[in-house]
Amino acid sequence: MSEKPIKISELTDYIKQILEEHFFSVYVVGEISNYKFHSSGHHYFSLKDDKSQISCVIWRNTPIRLKLEDGMKVIVRGTLTVYPPQGKYQIECLEVVPEGRGELYITFEKLKEKLELNGYFDISRKRKIPTLPMKIGVATSPTGAAVQDIISTIQRRFPLAEIYFRPTLVQGENASNDIVKAIEQLNQYNLDIIIIGRGGGSIEDLWCFNMEIVANAIYNSKIPIISAVGHETDFTISDFVADLRAATPTAAAELVTPLTAFDLKNSLANLKAQMTFTISSTITAHQKNLENILASNFKRTIEQRIKIFEQKLDDSENQFTFLMDSKIKNFANKIEHYWLTLENLHPEKPFDKGFVLLQQNGKYLKPNKIPKLDKELNIIRKNDVIKTKVMTIINKILN
């Protein structure tokens, strides 16, 4: 008892220093209890298991994507510190993820950090989206709603655009490799923009867009890429690497068609009106000048010259009107031609001509693929599917 006693605050500061030095970063799993979202914007709760519990705090400036509630099992990452006024230790949480998804989130954050350090997310390398893209590549599932939303939106807003659709796996074990192949194949065409993506889903469903090989394919693409993966709240690695991120597939289709056919039509109409007004104003001004000249002593001589000049003006106006009408008519014909071309390129158009698809063992048969004997064969037409069985194959040689 001969030692000099210290203050409680001094002891607390000492404990705080030891904890923060030795437990700079902790990674803890447990169940949330006594959760409270304070009016200050801070989150307070306890993290417990069947034997112990620890206080946790999330400061208002820390981004949390989860909606926290009591009974939720989570994994938190943060720093261990001491709250001096109450002399208790607590975790200052930097990240909260649902239990069971922790490994995916860690993998996601590690790859995100790596790519960010390598400059994959730099704004300076991102390319601008063309104002009037005429050739648009699309890589997504052929069966999901995303492809229908993208194509219908582009055709509605700007039917002059050509769509290069590459059916792509967007979920499952081989999806990431197929996405890479789709980007590489679409880069072989002289496209203006590429859209990759899919509809919403769990983090597991969207995981193929968090693979490093997909990030590399987007980064190395010669053509600008818009990433449209999931819903508005979903973020993937491809969103960060792409030249532009769209909240949904429909939003991506709207971003690649900033100018619609209606906008172009109005612009042409406004241009014609402006040119007509300019010509009319010029003619009026010349007419006033001519009237002033007619009042001079050279009236007779000048009147003759004026008539010739007026006739030339009339001829110029007629030529200009004819030229403008001709250009507008040609543009309208091109629009109609492109529209018919788009209709003929519709995936179901060959069905109208009597063509069919052959499918065996869940795979579509290419022209050079011979069906297997004694196996069921699906003959897919526009409105029905005929199931049959291959009995024999006769090779037909065309001369």
C-alpha cells in the first residue's frame, strides 16, 4: 500500500492503450441484441453468443448496407477500444455482413482493394459513352427478363441502332469464363458500346461478375462497356471497372440511347424552321433595300436589275426547299429501311419462314452436328415443340 494510487481515468487510459495496440483489428461472429439506431445517426448494439456478449458501435459515417435488427447473426470487423465514461470495452465496427457470407465479402473486398491499387477504377481511364451509338453489343442470358428489357427499350427509343446480341451465361460455375468470351467476341466487331449484365439475385447469383478474369476482360476491352448487374442496390466488381455503371438493365438501355428517334426528328424540324426563317429574313431585308433604291433617280434601270435579282432569289429559295425536302425524305426512307432490317433480324423471324431448331440432350444442334440415333429429338417451331426419336439418318449431298 506504499505505492501512490492513480486516478480511474489514468487506469482507463492505460487499459485503452493496451487494448487498442494489441487488438487493432478484430473479426467476430455473434447475434445482435439490444439494437438501437440513435437520432445522431450512430448504431448501438450488443454482439452475443451463448456465453458472453460485447458492446458494439457503428459511427454514422460508416457505410452499412444491412438493415440491422435483433436476433440477426452477423460477422463484424472493426477495432477494439474502451469507452472511458463507462469503463467498458467495445468494438468500433467498420464492416458488418451476414453470417455465412463473410468469406464472399472478404474475397470481394480483397479483390476490390487489389484492383483499385492497380488503377482499374480510375476515373481518368473510363471512356465516354457515345452520344449516338449505331451498333450496340449486348451480353446477357437469352432467357432472362434482362435481355427483353434491354432490346425492347433500345428499339423503342432508337430503332436505327443495330443490336449485336451474344447469349451469355450469367450464373453458375462456367459463367465467368463465358462472360469473358462474350466480351472478347463482341470486341471483334466494330461496335460503339457493349452492355453486360443480368437481373437481380443473391450475392452468390451475381458472383461471376466479381471474378478477376471478368474484371480483366472489361479493363482490356477496346470498346466502352456499361455494367448493368442486379438491382439498384447491388454492386459488383464489374460495376467499378466498367466505363459506366447502370442501376438496372433497362437503365443501361436508356443510357446508350441518350438521343431518341423523336429527338432527331425534332432537331431536323427545328433546323428546317431556323433555315427557313433565316432565308425569309434575308429576302425581306433585301426587299427593303431594293425599295429604297427604287426611290432614287436610277429607278428605271435599277427596277430591271431588281426583278432579275428577285427571280434569282426565288430560284434559290425553290432549290433550297427542294434540297431540304429531298434530304428529309431520304432520311425518312433510311429510318424505314433500318426499321425493316431490325424486324428481319428478330430472333424469331426464321420461324416465320418455316425454319426450326433441333435440340437433343438439352443442346441445340449446329448444322454440322449429326443427331444421335435412338435418342429423343426436339423439333422447335414458332408456337410448338415436336418431340420425336431419331430412327435413321440419311446423308443428302447437294450438287
